[in-house]
Amino acid sequence: MDLSRFKLIEIADQVSDLIWIEVNEWNSFNKETIGRQLVRAVDSISANLSEAYGRFSFPERKRFTYYARGSLCETINWTNKAIRRGLIEAEQGKIILNKLTEVSYKINYFIRSLKQQLPDSKS
């Protein structure tokens, strides 16, 4: 199954690649501390979304989409730290954060759409 046709995963992958390019240029200390955490968090967004799309039931899809949203929040946290500490230039950081905001809106929309498909959804 080619998941690239799903726009949300495609955008999450784009921001993941942007962050990978940035972190790949860092020195070993920065890669081992912030870099590893940042790359794992951002890669987890699209991985969890892919798993959500592959799940059969709506509750499972919703759960994995929540995991993706948690990874998104972690990614924003690490990105802001990297910007503050001068590891990502402010302008590039702004581009990355804008992409992450776009992913956030789309994840929340997807969660809302899943809730509408669940007749007795309480969360």
C-alpha cells in the first residue's frame, strides 16, 4: 500500500526530512542529545499516522492518531529548544514550525472525523 497518497502523512514526512537535514549537520554532542530525540519524535508522527490508516476499527485509528499528536507536541518542544540553542537557524525553524502547525491542524481534523464516525464516542 502506498501511503504517500495520504496528504497528512506526506506533509509529516516532508517536515521529518527537513529536520533530518538539519540534524545531520550538527556536531556529535548535539546529535546525541537533542538530535536523536528530535528525529525520533518527528519520525514517529508519520509512523503512527501510517499505523492509524492501516487499522481496521475507528477506535484503533483514533488511538494511533493520538499517539501521532503526542509525537507532534514532542517534536515542537525539541524544535523550539534547537532554535533557542542556535542549532536551527530562526528562519528555518519558522519554516519547520509552520509545517508542524499544518500537521497539527490536519491531525485534529482527522481525529474529529473519526469521532463523527463513532456513534457512542465520548473522547
